[in-house]
Amino acid sequence: MATPLLQVDDLAVSFHTRNGIVRAVRNISFQVNRGETLGIVGESGSGKSVCCYSLLRLLPMPPGRIESGKAIFDGSMDLLSASIRDLNKVRGKRISMIFQDPMTSLNPYLKVGQQIMEPLLIHGSTTKAAARAQAIEMLKSVGIHDGEQRMEAYPHQFSGGMRQRVMIAMALITKPDLLIADEPTTALDVTVQAQILELIKKMQGELGTAVIFISHDMGVVAGFCDRVNVMYAGKIVESAGTQKIFEEPQHPYNKALQKSIPSLQQKGKELFTIEGLPPDLAGDLRGCPFAPRCAYAVDYCRRDPVELLETRPGHYSACLRVQRKEITLQS
Amino acid sequence: MNPFLQIRELKTHFPISKGIIFQREVGKVKAVDGVNLELQQGEILGLVGESGCGKSTLGRSILHIIRPTSGQVLLDGVNLTLLEPEALRSARKDFQMIFQDPYATLNPRMTVYDTLAEAFRAHFKVKGNAIKAEVVQLLGKVGLPASALNKYPHEFSGGQRQRIAIARALAVKPKLIVADEPVSALDVSVQAQIINLLAKLCRELGLTLIFISHDLSVVKHIADRVAVMYLGKIVELGPAVTVVERPLMPYTKALVSAVPIPDPVLEKSRKRMLLTGDPPSPINPPSGCPFRTRCPYAIEKCAQVVPPLEDFGTQFAACIRIREIQGLESVGSSRAG
């Protein structure tokens, strides 16, 4: 079997705050294969963004600290222990990132063209003229046709959707192997969101880039991702192909999450809700983190340690009761 | 019977001025541009549209948080537009607002008790213990324990804060509530709790609710009727299920088809109606139909006539080509079949 593009093992990230240690990501492992789209879904505070930020070491440290883990990129380089110099050769070139809010992630003082060319000029051996030509070409492929003039514009002269296009152009201009997209469409309207998702898909097809797609929106993930990791309280609680995640949920949290989405398909009397709140991540959690809110929880769920295990071929779940085949969650 | 809330030709325009000393008006942002609406008592109306379409401004203009430029708002027979500031203030106990971000709209230095008691004190002549009893009862209504009384907003999660904001709006026993994206800042599982709560309260208290949202699936779930806005105008209006399942206006169609469905098989199989570009600026809206610049069905005539909101039996829609388009589509689908 070919080595995966990114192999993350036992990653743990915590924040050392005045009020104690918050363990945001709790020993998770996953992999990303070449060219695939991996979705990471979860509610706020589940650790999905922290996990990806730590891969590129973009977390403010301190208070953040990577406690353990490895992230082997392309079979050779450990992103978490590499020197900053080595890391800088990779990030922005072979791994790029798009953020949620395109206004705060573009520099308002610099012309858009300059910002798109920057990754090429920093990493590449291209001349400025070549970089410029490439940037205009890139703007065209993200749907900004008057690239020549738009290169000279400043970010505030663009709308939200256009800015996100600029971000995508900037991220993909170096033809990266991996694109990390952190809620890239959350700040956008649905009609623009549909455009941007279509665009990322198209670019992915052209460049063969693998994508880690972080989202809280199960609907977006359903249409966009090949595989999905569901995160809860800093842990991956379920992982499988997209279709299986939706059709054969193997973790009560995943099932409950799907049931609580108001859907266009049906108008129910009352929405299903998950009672209670996610656990406080300061300190240790005994047993399954979802147990206090789980309709299926029994005594040993609150006591015994849980691991992510394969419960069906290619389908991983961190539910003790599913693992012991005591419950089935088919809808 | 007269409708409970009547909105007639409501317009809210914001002037754009230039110049430092001699300010002159160089244009207008037509945020709300001629809206007519009628609501029955106890009805839930969903107001949807993209950002910048004027849905929040409309909500605020109805409550006179922003004074509308022209037009009338009649609540239970009282013309709010004509009220003097003093009279308007005392009328405000009949209508309240819930905002999107419960982090920003609760005063961080006031306890829950202070926040809720302030509303009572402002409008009713009640004192001390009586207020406390009312506040505790109010907390119960929104599903918070009495122990929350002496806590500060930062001690609560987003969903709980939204419950406090709802309690504050309910404190003065309003008849009309405008909720401006009340669940957009919340996670899905918490969002469901708040939607259920709002629906329950409306049922129990007979509240009339205008629910502003950009999320069609949420609106379809909670609302009786839906109004779709585009560039300051209502372009489609009808029963929630009808509008979402069988939209007439091309814009609503595009909006519905852009909503992601949490089902990978359906999601991959369905045909999207992708719009190009962004909504045009409300400073200089296109002539004729505001949607024509992005509409795949637009013809020359669309630039000349401003389409009226026409009655199509099941719903109202503003498009001059609806009958033609429907004809085209039924031909298309019979061919495909």
C-alpha cells in the first residue's frame, strides 16, 4: 500500500491557561491519502481547528503546546518536530491553508496581486514577471476574469465571495499536495458557498490536491467529502466513508447530530435535541466524553476508557456499546 | 378582521454623504424598498435572503429601532410611524427583539437578575419581591434554573445566553417579537434546542414572531409563512413548505438549490442551479427586476418592468416570466422523462 500523504499519530494539543490546562485535542490519529477529501466535522470546541492549526504549527505557543504526537508528511518529514526552517519550505508551498474569514486573513495594506504572488516569490525560483503571469492565470481559474486589473486592487474592494476566491488562488498557486480548509464557506451566503465549493472541487480535480475540510455543517460535508472524521471533545469518535457516516452511523453522537439538523426534506413537529452541553475540556475525562449526553449510555460508558476501533470494514467508532455489539444505530 | 401587523409600502433608505465640512448627499442605500406585509396574531413569518438584502433592516424598521424613511407600520391598529418618541417608548413593551449574538447583546457587568429586572422596571410599576418572583418564573419559561439569577453572562454557554436574551424579550409580555438570526451563532445541537424553545413559546403565549434567517431549512422548520427578500424587496411570499418545496421565483429556486442537504446520495445526485457573481449593490440597483443581473431566465423586458408581487394561488412571487418558465420546465422534464 502506498504511504499516505499525511499520517497523524497520537496528536495531543493543550492550552496552558491561568485556569488550568485545557486539553483541546486528545491523542488522535488519522491519515490523509493523496488526492482525497477528508472532512472533519464537530461542534465548536471539539478541537477540529486546533488539530489542523497544530499541524502547521500556527497555534500561539504559549499558551498552546503540542504534548505528543507525530505528523508524517509524505512519508519523510515530521511536521511537529521539524525545525521552523524546514517547516517553512513546506507550508505555503506543499501544504496551504484557507481560513474562515477572508477579510481578516488578507493583508488590507497590500494589493491583492502582490499577496497572490507572494508564495511563489518566497518559495520558487520564478522571476517577478513569471509570478505575475501565473497569478493572473490563477485568478482566471478561480473565476476572476479581469485579473489584470484586479491584481492592482486592495482586499476591501472585493466582496466576501471574491475574497475567498483570492484566498483560494493564493493557496493553490504553488500547486500544493495538501490544502487545509478551515470552514472556508461559513462566513458566506449559501449561493456563494455553492460557488466556492464547486470551485474548490474543480481546482482539486485539476491539481490532484488532497483537502482536509473542516466544517460544522453536515450538509456541506455530505456533498463534498470522500471520508469524514467526527470529532467530539477533542477526540475522533467516528471515522468512515461519507456515505457510511450518514447511512450507518456507528456512534450515538454522530446519529444525534444528524437528527438535530432541520432539514429541507421534512418538516417535523419538534426538532431532536441533544440535552446538556459538551464537557469542560480542562482536566481529565473518565470514560466516554459523550456519555453524560448519550441516550444509550450505561454504567461502564462513564467508567471504562474508550478507543477508536474498527467496528465494520473501514468504519471506526469510539462507542463501547457499538464495539461490544450491544446496540445498533441504523436509522 | 384586521391583520395584527400591517406593513404598508415601508421604505428605509440610508443617505450616503461626502465631504468633511459641507456634507452633501451623494446617494442612497435602499436597504428596504417598498415592502408590504400582513401578519395574523400568533403567526410565525420567516424572512430569508442573502446578507445585504435588507432583512435585518426590515426587522428593525418594523420595530422602529431604525425610523423608516416612509411607509406605515400598524401594530394591533396603532400606527407606530406616527407615534411621538415618548409614546413609542411605552408602546415598545408590545414588541421586542432578539439579536444574533448573545455574547454582544447582554451586558457583561449585569447579572441575569439585573438584566431581566431592568425590563420589568422600565415598563411596569412593580417592586422588590414581586420582580424576583416574576424573574424566576421567566427563567423557568426559557428552561434555565433559578440558580442562574446571580450569575453573569460569561458564566453561560452560547445557547444559555440566547435563552437569557429570549427571557429578556419576554419580560415585558410582548405581542410581537422580531428575532434576527437568533440561532446563527449556535452549534447545530444547541440550535435545535433554541428553535424548539421559540416554537413552544409562540404556541403557548400566542406570540407573533418574525424570524429572520439566512438558513432556509431552519425557516422551513419553524415558520408558517416565508418571505424571500432580494435587494430590499420581497420577491416571494407564501406558506413555508410551498415556497421551499415548489419555489416559483428563479431567485428562490437558486437559494433552495444552494442549501446543502445532509445526505450524500441526494446531495450528489441533485442538480444545482448555480448563480454567478454576487448580489448587486443596493446603492445603484439594476433597473426593472433586481435579480435580472444574475438570473438565468432574464430577457430584455426584465430590465424595463419592475415585477409586482403577483398572486399565483399558492404563493406570491415577483417575476414576469414565471408562467413561461414553468411551461419550459414542464416541457423539459417531460422530455427528460
